Amino acid sequence: MWRAALADHKKLMLLSGTVAFLAMFQMGYSASYPNTSFHAFKAFINNSYVERGRPLTEEEFNWLWALILNTDLIAFLIGSWLCPPMVEKFGRKTGLLGGNLIKLIAGSLMIISIKCHSTELLAAGRMISGLGDGLAASSLTLFLQETSPTNIRGLVSGFQELSISFATLIGVLFGLPYVFGSSLATLVGLSAVPNAALIFILMFCPDTPKYLYVEKKDKLGAIAAVTFYHGVDRDEAIDVISELDKEHEGEQHCRTTFREVFSSRHLRKAVLLGSAACIFQIVANIPITFYSTEFLRRAGVSAWGAEMASLGMMVLNCVATLLSMNFVDKCGRRHLLLGFGFLNIVALVMYSIFAELSSQMPWTKYGCITALFAFSFTYSVGLGPVPWYLTAELSPQMHRSFIQSIAISSSTVAGMTTGLLTLPLYGYMNATSFFPLFIVPSLLCLIYLYRQLPETKNKEIYEIVRELRGGSSDSDSCLGVNML
């Protein structure tokens, strides 16, 4: 799949991969470097309170650290809702530019927070960063979906998860005490480089063909954009643009509202399916990305062993995401999401069992490491990549950003809840806390998706929407696959 895509769409693949990596770097990086630099941040926060004459207890630190880590999720929620009005009025490209400019400001503020020994400024910087991430991530999903041909739409959209995987790996690596983990100002400031680079690159790129044609009614601009991204001649670009009429045929352009979404069967189903997939994706992954090193230490693994295991998880994450991108357009979204989602839940159950036994049976700490590796692999093959673009594939063009924001909001609330509760609850219940926090919600999402989720592989958006309406897309299966 990779070889064929690179041969036919080399420019699109290289540009999409670069844009995705730079746009998502800070999101993955800032989620993972606190994992291996946990004790450096713990010392920084405790020292800042000692200087005020009020040392923190262990329980107070657990709650404060959980709150600081999750302030970005609160703002991510807001940023995802900035996306619809911005990208519909100003374009997907502008959404990406705005999100990365906000993140550039946030990185500067976090550097100042370390220099000033201010826990509050650190939390504020992470919150502003989350605002930019929410806007940039939502805009990127639309950007990748709307610049790629249907036959490689899953492959190109997979760059979003692949970019997070590589950024997470870099974050875990850089957070090690013997890399940048002991120099927190350098550690938090490095994310500004990709943000600035993306702003520069986007200045030379047009907006997506779909946005230009459907929203701006700029047919000439849309044809030029297809030529730019697909590397085809003008006649082929005109054929691609002509397919866009089928997607929004019969639709009236108007501002999308909650009432409209939840009163329309196909829009409501797109919201519920997209939300279930996104919640399934995030509910366990964010806490494990934050705390895997600490979990393993509490299961009896040495500090160095826990750090290396976390680093190994991220390497496996990248490899598995690459494998997933290679066959997502062959195997289908449904099979990857449901099959590997189920195995992901099994890995969580096994970790809980091994961790609970670790105090009486020390050898089970190796079972904990194996279970987390299995979690990382199964997550990255199906559960990580697919939800990023599934909601967009289920939604009509004019409602896409709005429905996507609802789905992202649902998952953000779920991730924020588990992220805030995991470390404090782990202190009370140990690994059995995984059952109410991760396993039960994941099972509920899996059951719903198994019953309701259609396959979207190699289908045009209008075919998928027709299926959600209750019709069949079989009669349309002979239609071309060149639509964006």
C-alpha cells in the first residue's frame, strides 16, 4: 500500500506526513514527557511550595499533578469548538495556522514558568497549549480527509495517529533524566520548533479542494488545489471536482445546530458512532501515557526498567501504527477498530491481574510489562488511528466540523475524567481501579460499535451517509473513487 501510494501520490504523501507531524507534535510530546520526567516535575512542584512555606503531602501532590496534566484537556475541549466557526468561515488551513500560533505562545509561557518556579504558570501554559491542540487537531483531520483521494483516504488520515505516536516516543525519550528530563526549561520549550516550522510551510499551501469548492464556491481555486495536492493535470482535476456535487446534492447550506443534528437520524447516528469510537480511543490511553512509568514502578519494576519499558512501548506504538496504515484501506476500519479494540481491553484486564499479584508474586511484574506492550500494540493498530477520521467519514461536508467537535468533546470529557482520577484512585484501589475507569467504559463502547458501525472502506462520503439514512450504497458501488 505504501509503495503504490508513494508512486502515485508522492507529493501528497510527503506533504501530508510533514504537516501532520508538525501539527500534532506538541500534543503527543507534552502528553508523554511528564511520564519519564515525573520525579523532576515532582521536585519542581514540591520545591515551589516549600519556597512559599507550605510543603505538599503525597496525596495533595497526586491531585495537583493530575490537575496540571489535565488542564490541557479542559482547553482542548474549548479549542475543538473553536474549530467549526473558524474552519467553515476561514478554511482548514487557517484553523491549522491559528492552532499552531496559540501553541507557540503556550510553549513560551511554559519556559517562563520553569524559570520563575511557578506551578500556576506551568498549568496556564499547558492549558493554552491544549486550546491550540484542540483547534489544530480538529482542523488537521479535515485537512487530511479533504486533500486525499478516496482510495488512500485511510492511509493519509493515518498520518495523524502516526505523528502523535512518533511525538510521544520523542517525549518519553527526551523526558529521561539523562536526556532533557533534568532540564525542564529545555524539555518544555522544544515543542516551539515544530509549531514555527508548520506556520512557515502552510504559507505556501492552498486550502482543501472541498472547502474551496463547497464553502467558498471557488471552482477555479478548487481545481488548482486538486492539481497541487494530487499532482494531476487540469482535466483530471475537473473530473475530481465534478464528483463533489454528489456529496452535497440536495443539501441546503445553513449553520448546523444541535437540534438539527439530533433530530436527523443519519446525523445523530454519526455523532453517537463517532463519540463512541473517540471515547474508546482515549479513555485508557491518556492515563497510561501519563503514568505508565509510575504504574510499573509500583508493580515492582526498577526505575530504570520502568523507563525503558515506557520507551519500548512508544517504539512499538510507532511500528504498529505504520503497520496499520499499510492495510487500513485493505482490511477496513470496522475490522481494525473492533478486533484490536477487543484485544486492547484484554490487555488492560491482564495488567490489572498481574499488578494485583505483584506484591505476593514478584515475577508478575514481567507480566505487567508484557500487558502494557500488548496494550500499546493493539491500541496502535486499530484503536488509535481509526477514530481520528471515522467521524469525518460518517458526516456530510457541511456538518462535518460540527459533528466532529461533538465527538471530540465527548472523548475529551472522558479522557479528562479518567486522567484526573487515575493517579489518586490508583493510590486507593491499586490496579483494580482499571475496571471502573477503563475496562467497563471500553466494553460499552465496543458493544455499541459492534452493533451499529458500518464499514466505510473505499466508500464515498455520500454513500456512507446514504447508508446511515437507512438506504443502501450498493447501487452506487460502480461510481468512481477519485472523489476527495
